[in-house]
Amino acid sequence: MISQEYLLKHAKAYGFDLTSEQLEQFDCYAKFLVEWNEKINLTAIVQPDEICIKHFLDSLLLLSIMEVPQHARMIDVGTGAGFPSVPCKIVRNDIQLTMMDSLNKRIVFLQQLAEQLHISADCIHSRAEDGGKQSKYREVFDIATARAVAHLRELSEYCLPFVKLGGYFVALKGFDIEQELEESKKAIKLMGGEIQRIEKIVLPGENKRGIVVIKKISQTPTRYPRISAKIKKQPLQ
């Protein structure tokens, strides 16, 4: 479906020398995504070249901006169609991946996608605020990530409880992130996080991405995360 040469060329420009096997996996991913998108709403991006840039390459930026340890435990919170974590898993198969989403239909898609791509992943049907309270998920991950439209303030409350001390929450956000960062400082601190850096990257076609890297420096208080209604109605500010 996708032009493997097109993906290979652009991936190389960002430091990724994809193997033929990985290119086949990305091609399979694109086909499976478009096929399932006719049954459930997964993405508005269905053109092959746009999938390559706006989904695949965009997701791989996570690996380009930080060193992910071998066999790192990663959780993708509100993962949707598997971005950014599945492209990262394709390139770094050693990553121990957990994907969490509140919609069971998406979890079914992800389970079948993992089978199609021959990758191992735990696909968990749960709301982030519920999962973050469970001992088997709380403060055990090296990396939590989310590529979502939610405000960083709320995302921090959802995601930082999953991260162990010394680990990282990596949020894929919009390019102009400064005001949102300022509004999120209290929430990040309360959750035990500290902003390490912000990366701004321009992708082909003037697609822009801002990435916020937050380090977990202290434990998240047990009262967090709160229930979703409180997170939305009483933001930490």
C-alpha cells in the first residue's frame, strides 16, 4: 500500500535505516489500519504518503530525541491506533510494550495488529485513571507516552503515575507548546515530574511536532490520578 522507498528515504533523513522486514511491517500496518478504519474510527489520515509521515515517521521521533534503554518497559496511554508506540516497537523490537485504551474496539484492533506484525504487546482495556491506580501498572514503566489532543496538564495526571522513579513521560504535542507548558507546571510537579527539555521538529511537508520530555523525580501521591470528571472539572493549576 505505502511506497516503501518513500518511507525508507524519509526515515533515513531522520536517522532510521529501516530493514526490508521493517518496511514490510510498516506496509502491513498501513493496510491493516485503512482496512479497520472502515469499521471503526481510527484515523482521518488514510493517504499512503501521509500515513508514512504523519503517523510512522512522526511516531519514530520519540526514538530520535532520547535514548531508550534496551528492554525498556513502555506504556502508550490512550494509544488509539497504536501511535506512537507500535512504530517504535517495529524499529526497536526489544521494547516491552503495553498499550492502554478505554475503547475495547481499539484494543481488539491492536491485538490483531500485533498478530499481523508478529510483535509482542500487552493490550489493556482500561481508562488511564483506573490503570494508574493498579499496582501492576503504577510506577513500573521506564517510559510512558501519549500522542493526544488533551492538555498537557491533564495528560500529566493520566501518565506520570505509570512512570517509575528515574523514568520519563514523553508527550507528543503541538509545535507551539510554551503556554500549555506554563499552565501545566503545577500538575507536572504534583505528579512527581520535572520538565527536562522540549524538542521541536519539522517533518516533510511542513508537518511540525513538539515533544515534551518529563523526568519522574519523586513518587506520585497516592490520591492521584483522580477520577476523569474531577481531572476535567478541577484541573491542577
